Amino acid sequence: MKINRYGTQPVNPYKKTYEKQTLQSNQAKSTDKVEISKKAIEMQKVPNIMRERQDKIDQIKKKALKPEHIK
């Protein structure tokens, strides 16, 4: 007895490989985006504020150590 495959289509392995390659190339083309919030930008400015603060502290220390302040 012979069974005919009614309604089935043969599988083309080359076509499936091509589809996988095109899918991977499309995914590779996408780029990452980075968005920095306002809060993060402010936090990046903190080292500058700390440097200014340290400069002010150094100036006050120099003034305090001058002979006219020491008696």
C-alpha cells in the first residue's frame, strides 16, 4: 500500500538558512540608544562642586594660618 503525502510541501533547507541570515543581519543593524536623565546630569556635576568647595576650604585655611590671625 502506498501513502501519498497530500497537501505537504517539501522543505527547502537553503531557503531556511537564507531567512535566518537575513533575520540576524536585521538584528545587527539596530543600534543602542542611551538617554541620560536630568538627575544623572546633575550628579555628574558633583565633582566640580566638590572641587570648588575644596578650593574655598583651602582659602579659608590659608587666611586662618596668616600671622595676623594668630595671636
